[in-house]
Amino acid sequence: MWRDLPAGLPPAPDAVVRGGEALVGRYQGRVPRIDWSGLNAARQHSALWRWAHHKRWQYVGIATPELFIGVAVVDLGWCMTAFAYVFHRFRQRLIADWDQDGLPGLSGRVNNAPLDGMDTAFRGPGAAITLQHLAGDVLALRVRAANLVLRADLDLVSAPPVMVAVGPIEGGAMHSTHKTSAMSVRGELDVDGLRWDLSDAHACLDSSNGLLARETAWRWASAHRPGLGFNLQQGYFGNMENTLWLDGEIIPLGAADFQFDAQQPLAPWTLRTDDGLLDLRFEPQGARCADRDLGVAASRYIQPVGIFSGEVRRTRHGPSRAVEGLLGVTEDHRSVW
């Protein structure tokens, strides 16, 4: 079913809450700080509930012609977790895969600044991750974990506009996310003594902060290169973060439909939006997965890495743009947290 969406996005507000109410919507730009303390819907719950339901994470995906690198630090309130992996496209396997859990404060932090003033860190036995916003509008990512060492500086100055979404969560309260596209990269990666220069890489950031439901599930897809990128989500956040970046323009997308076989996630996927602006096929080349059950919490996660092809368009009646060989990821994730 075709559905019209407003052209472009309004500028981001200076806060996510005003007068006790969330500023629900999709925007372009940056919110300096995500602060839910004044939210009427949050104040209806106890301090313990707010602490247990407040989730924050920073995820970076870096794509080169040869590799895909994924790094995340997640603050669940009562626990912290982090992971870093490197997928080699031509070998079609992970050449590095590390994850670790820890305690908030003791093991690290994810602060409430999504971009400007971002300060994210994780420390554990034999491992350290930092992601910080530096002068010059650079995001500095440093990883030392298991068999990999990563130094990557992500350039926000020349990147396309940032997408910001704020919206309600069933079973929770509110959520906000910042998504970036095709940031240029300077740095290098070392895995088992083999070194790659990252000057031909491009990166995306998922900076999210919300009061989420205890049971949360989503399907997600993301892929970016200069002039073209997209972010899609089907699940707990509706269509709030669905975005297409085309030649530096940010275009809101409608609801996403993910067609795939959950029992065979390395079979092809089909992704479409109900506004007709995106129609893609995804061919997985491999995946990172984790299936964990800690009793009070559980997570089932698979993130296939592969190639997108198909077409996108700015408007439903406008000409289509062919998509070929676009490296990115999909994800099927269910958590009790």
C-alpha cells in the first residue's frame, strides 16, 4: 500500500522532553543530551523500574571492500556488555570475535550524549574499548580485545545529515536513537598480526537511549557507502528510525517488511518499505550470532553480513536508483532484559 510521508525532516530539537512530554518525531541533526528525568510517563514508575528499564548503547559498523567490523558497548542498567568482531568477505568467515560482560561503573559507561560529548568505554580482562567525541567533530574508536586491535577516527564533518527519532515504547516508556551514514574513516586494524589500512572504509553509528520493555524484539538492516545508505527496523520502535540517505539527502521511509527464514538466516532476505521507496534483496555471506540465557535475562541474536541489491527512490513516482554490491548487515534479535 502506497503511503505519502513528509518530504525531508525538521531540525532536531535541543532536548527529547519538554514540559513533561516527549517530543515525538523524526528529525535531522543532533540532540545534545538524552534526558528522560522530566518525562511524565517515566515518573509514573518507581526509580527501581526506571533503573531496570533504562538501556543505552553505542554501535559502530565499518565496511571496507574486504571486511566488515562491528563494535558495540551496551549499558543495560544492571549489567554492561560489549562485543567486537571482524568478518572477512572473501574468506566468508569471522576472523575475530570477542564479547564480554561487566558491571556498570566498574566495567565502563555509556553516557547520555549521543554524539557531541559522547564518552563510551568498556574495560575487562585483556580488553578495552573507548568511543569518544573529539575536537574537529571526530568520533575516535579504539579497541583492544582478543586477537584484534582497532584504531578508527570517524569524520562527522563530511558525513550526510544525522537522523534522530523519538517515540513511545509499548511496555516501556520512550526511546530515542541517532543514526549516521557513510562517515569516512582514518585508521588501521590489526588481526593476528595482519594489518589493514582503513582509508577506504566508511562507517555508521547507532546511538540509542531509552526506557524499554523487559521483552524487546527487532529486525534491523543497515548498509552505507558514499551517496547511498539506509537504516531499517521492524519491531519495538515501529517505523520511527527507517531512513534512506541518497546523495547527501535524508529521506524518511515507511514501515519495513523483512521476509526471511528464521531457521535458515543465511538464506536470502527480502526487505521492502510500504511507501515503495525501498525494495532490496540481501544475500548473506556469513554471520555473527549469540544465544545466551542468564536466568533473569536472555538474548538470541544473529547478525548476518552480506550484500544488498535492488532499488531505491526518493519519491514513489520518481526514478529508481539501482543498488548493487552494497555491503551491510541484517539482524534478528530478541531480548529479555
